[in-house]
Amino acid sequence: MSTYTSPLTSKVYQIVETSHTRNAWDSEGNLTPYVQSVFEIYYEGRKVQFALSQDRIADSVAHLENPGPDVSSRYD
């Protein structure tokens, strides 16, 4: 587990990387499994958001803290 501190609110989020097996069609038409990492974002023990890559954790937290007029957090 790692942490991420929001530059906007100074809240410290816990980051847990998990792996999921997914399937996709390859170029020959075969269904092929692959492993996808998901970075689950927790605040005070509650899952509040996720990111599909480590580089997008900051964007996911920013979206959680300031979702804008069109959407809200994925876990509201």
C-alpha cells in the first residue's frame, strides 16, 4: 500500500494496487486473457475512487475532490 497526498486539500489517500484478469480478442480472433492493474483509492478506510494506471491517480483524486457540474465521484 502507498499513499497520495492531495495538493488541493492535503488529504492523505491510501492506494492499493490490485490485479484483475480480463479478456480481449487478439488479431487472430482468439479470446486471450490479460492482467490489468487497478489502483483503488481509499480515504479513512472507505473506497472512494480508482485509477487504471499509476499515472492517473492524481487525476482520479482531483476528479473526486472537484467533479465539476456534469459528473460526481464513481463511489458517491
